[in-house]
Amino acid sequence: MIPDGAPPATDARQPFHTRLAVIAVAAMFGLTYSLAAPLIALRLAASGLDDAWVGANAAMHAVGVLLIAPVLPLLVVRFGMRRLVLAALLLAALVLAAFAADPPVWLWFVLRLMLGIASETLFVLSETWTSQLAGEASRARIMASYMTAMSLGFAAGPLLLSVTGTQGALPFLAGAVPLLVAMAVIAAPGLAAPPVAAPGKGGLFRAFGLAPLALAATVVNAAVEAAGLSFLALYAIGLGWPQGRATGLVSTMMVGAIGLQLPIGWLGDRMDRLRLVALLALTSAVGALLWPLVLAHRWASFALVFVWGGVFVGIYTVMLTIVGSRFRGADLVGIYAAMGLTWGVGALLGPTIAGFAMEALPHGLPLFVAVACLGFLAFVMLRRRRLAPA
């Protein structure tokens, strides 16, 4: 870890094609996750499985994450980032190809676990590799590019399904092809994979003591994002919006999350990053409280949700930047692995709490979002007294 108050070391400039290739792996993670999750659920439901079994299959992804996350720092030291990224890309492609073969139902559970292992590896190592390639002067912009690529990947999965449909082998095979292309790019000569030192004592649990603010940001980001994707359209419909226009709000929020990360990254390279995180959290809370008022006006609603989506996701972008500026090597891998775990916790809690809030109050969704953002803001202000600006 870089001591608080000390200027972080500046990494040597890396070739642009190296940064671009590694950031592209983030898009592969997003594509694989956003394609496989709905596709597998639809196929299992069509085969006659009830909702409980479909949910159990989805939980196998989380089991895969839990299995691989604690050992990722050691695996990176043993095999190196590049080899593990290649192995994860290959595993994900083979798993999708195996789904395409329409195996027995019990095997879908094993394959889903393996897909969780591959996805978590891509998620953690793409973040780590991107961060360690970034020079300090442009770190926030590079991490913003990373988040933009991941968001594009998430958007590409449903788009691909709209072209291929959900029947037969084609959608699975269409998802495997980009993974193989990414393998060819990562395997090309000239890509720089930074060495990783052995992790400190404590393993994955060490990360919870090293970067509690980053883990809190991850929980809040996942909780609010999952709740928004699940309930924003329903909330708008409850206020009198037609279904088509209400779902357009969700799409607008995703476009804002993609389009505003680079401007936020530009700010992150020019001002105190913890102060920027606090401003983004405050703006997100105020924006959510404006939803009940603004959703009465169509175009103002789309403008607000566009800006809100970018600002809120920007919290996670800047936190990735802060973590990358303070930590290196296996500690960085461990923190990003812990962030992967806490993302799952947030994604589970967010829709659950938001659902109860919407049942209890007409405007329960924006109130839940505002409280979550303000709670995180309070934690930022408390931690700010102990952490020097990045």
C-alpha cells in the first residue's frame, strides 16, 4: 500500500494497444454476464423448471465467485495476469459452447458455477491490469474508459439476444465468438503484463481492512443499480407512464452511465478524488429526491435520469481510481476480488430493500436511493478525516 499522504508512484507509459486490449476484456465480462443471465433463465424456464430451480441455477454463479475470489491473489502470483485472463476467456467460451450442446439439466448447474469462476476472474483481473497500466496523471480517465467498456458490454448482451433470439445453439455460440477474438488479442505479442508480488497475511479478508470505503461504494453501487434496473420502470408506470416510455427511462439511465464516465474521469484527474466522490454521492441523492417532481415532465425526466445514471456510476469509477492509486500487486487483486464479492451482496440487498420500500411508500424507490447515497456520503466524510486525498 502507498502510505496516506505520500504521492503514489507513477507507472511507466504503456503502449496504447496494450491498454485498449486489457480494457476490452472488461467488455467481454459485461457481454458474457448480460447475455448468459437472461438466456439461461429463459431456457431453463422453457424446459419446465420452476422459478425456485431457475433461481438456484443463478445462485451457482455466485458460488463460483465465492470459490475463486479468495484464491485469485495467489493464482495471479503463480501464473501471472496474462495467463489467467487467457484461461478465463477460454473457460467462458467453452462453457457457452457446452450450453449450446443442450446438456442434461443437472449439468447446467455445474456449467453455471464454472461461468461464475470465469466471470469473476475476468472482472477482477481486468480491473487490476487496467489500474496497474495507468499512469497517475491519467488514471481516472483510463478507469473511466474501463467502466465505459464494461457498460457497453452489458448493453451488448441483450442486443445480441435481440438478433439471435433465445432458441437453439446460436445465441450461446454467438456469445462465445467475441471471447475467442479477445483471446487472440490478449495472446498477441507485445502486451505488457505487470508482475504481482505475493499477498500479505490475511488473504481476502485483509482487503476489508485495507479499503473499507471502496467496498462500501461497491455495495451501494450494486444495490442502487440493481434496484433501479428492477423497479425504475415500475415506479414510472405507477406514476402514470405508459410501459414503453417507462422502459425507455431505464435505457436512458444506462446510456448516461456509458456516456458520462469519460467527463467524470477527466474531473478525477484534476481535483481531489475523495471530494469528487462526495460531490457525486450528494448529487446522486439530490437527483433521486427530484424524481417524484420531475417525472411529471417527460423530457425533463429523461434529462435527469441520463445525468443521474452517469453521476451515480461515476462514484464507482472514481473509487476504482482511488484504489488503484493507493495499492499495488496482490493487495490490489485482493481488494478488487473483495469488491466482486460485495457487488453480489449489494445486488442481492438492493432490490429486496427497494421492493419493501415501494410497498410501504408511494415514492419508496427514490427515498431508498437517496438514503443509500446519503449514508455512503456520511461514511466518505468520516473516512476523509483519516485518508489523505489521492
